[in-house]
Amino acid sequence: TTNWSTPADGPTYPTQWVDNNTAHFTGTGQTITVNSNVRADGINFTGTTTTVAQGVITARLFFNDGAAVNVSGTNAASIAANFNAGSGLTKSGTGTLTLSGGNAITGTLAVTAG
């Protein structure tokens, strides 16, 4: 999946996502499209107005156990792609997160900030 990457201190994947990492989105006004199944430990949004959108209708974003979504500062992020969070999901950071689409969260949706 294009535009997904690991932290600055690790390898980056500008053209091919490697499952079971934390995605870091730092751009402004970008849309990241889910066109195939993706597994993530979490997402860190540090850019403004970022959307994770549904591409292929059968594709899903799967959050691993203990996954967290962080939206920093006054940034706004949206996950509009279909996703599963098998053992809950934690939202952190002071920014705004909007969830839509076909979501399946088993367990607790914890909001620790924002």
C-alpha cells in the first residue's frame, strides 16, 4: 500500500507497506487509500487533515492487539476505510480522530486524549 512508512529511525516503505508496523503519516491534506488488506500495530498522524480512505471494497485495515492511533497537536485525521480491531483500539494525542466506514471493534475503544 503506497504512502505507508515506519518511523524515521527505521526503514521506510514508500511503495510497499510491510505488515505489523506502525504507520506514520506526516503530510498535509493527504489521502491514503487501502487497496489491499493491511495489518498495523497502529497509526501516528502528525500531519494535518489526513484521511485513510477505502479503495478496493473488499480491502480492510486490521489493527493488531494493543493498537493505538495517535493524532498529534491540533491535527485532524479520519479513518474512512473498513477496519477491524480485534482486541480494542486506543486513541491518543490531542488531535481529532473521526471514524467512519465499516468498522468492527471487539473490546474497548479507549480515548486517552483529544
